Amino acid sequence: MSYMLLYNSRDTGLTKRPDNCPKITRDATHYNPKLPDPFRFANGRPVKTISDFVCRQREVSELFQNLELGTKPGKPDAVSGSISGGNLTITATVNDKTISFIPTITYPLNGTAPYPAIIAFGSLTIPAPSGVAIITYNNDEIGAQINQSSRGQGKFFELDPDKTANGAMTAWAWGVSRIIDVLETLPSTNINPRKIAVTGCSRDGKGALVAGALDSRIVLTIPQESGSGGTACWRLSDYENHNGTTQTASEIVQENVWFASQFDEFANTTVNTLPFDHHMLAGLVAPRGLLVIDNIGYEWLGPWSSYGCMKTGRKIYQALGASDHLGYSMSPSHAHCSFPSYQTPELQAFVDKFLFDKAADTAFFEPSGNITFDDEQWVDWVTPKLY
């Protein structure tokens, strides 16, 4: 059975669990200092087939939403949109509440409509590829991220006040899904809704990864310098931290409201009881495109943790026969959220493959400096062949 079974494009909020998928056991959390096994259900059953893996992805998504991110609601009662110039108005209604927000679309000077598009959190910090439209999305408007006092603020929470415990990133992911809803039903945008990428840098890079993990309609996810809580694993960040030089879960929950309030329990005690880590967040994107862009120059972002986490996440892609769908590009030190021109060919390769269906070499996984990662120290499970 091919991994194409996983390309069942959908907004992967928490909906009814398929009958053939096991329920999560109550003892899903347990102490494990190593990176948890993505190929074993919470009830201990091993993943042996692609069908099993589809169920395991569903289970992992539930665990992330229940314990770390907050639950992402499905499609609202009504979603509509209109376009005027480059302004795309999105309107969503739940019960008697309605909100609107207005992403902007910048069309390419070349290429053929309907265009593939990159949804950029905040602003675009990577070069705009030729022939690709750029949709700029004010994610802060949907879920505020000023500091700890901004919990439950933003248009997402106006629409669904019961979700005030949610992290801001889940609200942002919900907003991306509503943009795609409108692109699917509004041909006048001249955007191809089957060729959507998402990107962001730093905190917005964390958000881009979550958006890609929770909506499989996104064919390419490009988190840039996202650090701990993004492409870096919690356990590895704790290990990498030296006297407060690397951001960790315990620091993050004191700084801002990116994660759900229930995550505080793990962040303030030990992340080793989480039944997942962020190699498995990358696994929720699999086998769709995932290009991780990192910068060795910021120890705060945990470059070793990110490299080790994504190297482990790549084992999930390997199990699906799609290891070249996860690329990793780490540059030498440069200004945070800038983009060195020598990384452009790697970006273009992923754009060509996933937005234009062109042949491209995406089988690169490149750390910088002398970074190495000892799999045996952190991984005590075997990668199966599922394809």
C-alpha cells in the first residue's frame, strides 16, 4: 500500500475518530527521557502498515492538541470570502458570532494562473519564488502573543470563547485553514488551493509548523529558525541548555501564550512525561513536504536540538519511503530571520517539487559547523518499512 493513502487532504482538527483506530489509553503519559516511539500506539501496539500509521498520526495529533497545543476546531458553521484588489476578506461564523480578517495577496509577475501560493505568517522572510503568489497573514490578529496576559485574546477567541485555554498557535493554524477554505471556493482569487505552502520565522516558524501539522491540505511547510517548541525537541533543548543559553519549555510558558495552559504542567515539572516530542510533530506533516531552515548562530534557538529532532523526524519519512520529502538546511551564523542567498537553491528545490510538480533533488540534510547527533543515545526504537 502506497503512502499516497496519507494524501487525504483535510483540515485535521479533532473530528470523530475512525472506528478502526484505537482509542487513546488513559495512561498515555509516562516517564521517558528518550525521544518517544512514533511507531507504537499509546496502548503499546506496534505500527505495522500504512493504515496503522494513519491511525497513529491521528492519535499523535490528538495527544498534541490535548496536552500541548489546545484543540483546533473544525470548519465553522459558515465560511465565506471575497477579494478586492489584493485584499482577501475571510468571514467565519459560529452560532451567533461572526469575525472577519483580511490577508493580502501579492501576485507574481510571471507564471500561470491559478498560481501556487505561500501563506506567510506576519511577513515573508524567505525570497519570493518565481511564479508563486504570496499571501501575508496577520496571525497576531487571530491569536494575540504579546505576553502571558494575552491568553485568550484575538478573533479566534472572540468566535469561540470556550477555547481560551488554547495556545495562540492553534488559533493561527485555524486561521490558515479558513484561508484555504475560501481559496477552495473562490476561483476569482486565481490561487490553486491544491498547491499551498506555509512559512514563518522564529515564533512564526513555530506557528507555521503547527499549521502544516494540523491541515494536510498544505503541501509544503517551511519553518525558519523556529527553535524550541518548533523544530527543536523539548527533551533535546533541556539537554542542550547551559545556564539559560537555550530556550526550554519552562522558559517558554513564562514568556508567552503560544502553547495551551495545560502544557504548563509538563513544562514546569518535566517534559519527559510527554508521550511525544517534536520529531512527531514533523511526523504529522509526513509525507508532505517539510523544509527546515536553521541558523547555527543562535544558541537560544537550540540548533543542536533542532538538528537532532529533525534527524529523528526524518526516520518517520524514511518509514514511508519519502525521506527526501524532509529537507534540512542549517547555515552558519547570520542575522536572525535573514535568508542567505546560498540557501536559495535548496528552497527552490522544494518549491519546484511540491508547488510545481517538477523533478528536483530534495535529498539533502545539512547541519553546519561540527554538529553531530548520537541516535543511540536518544532513540531506542526501530524504524519499520511501511511502504
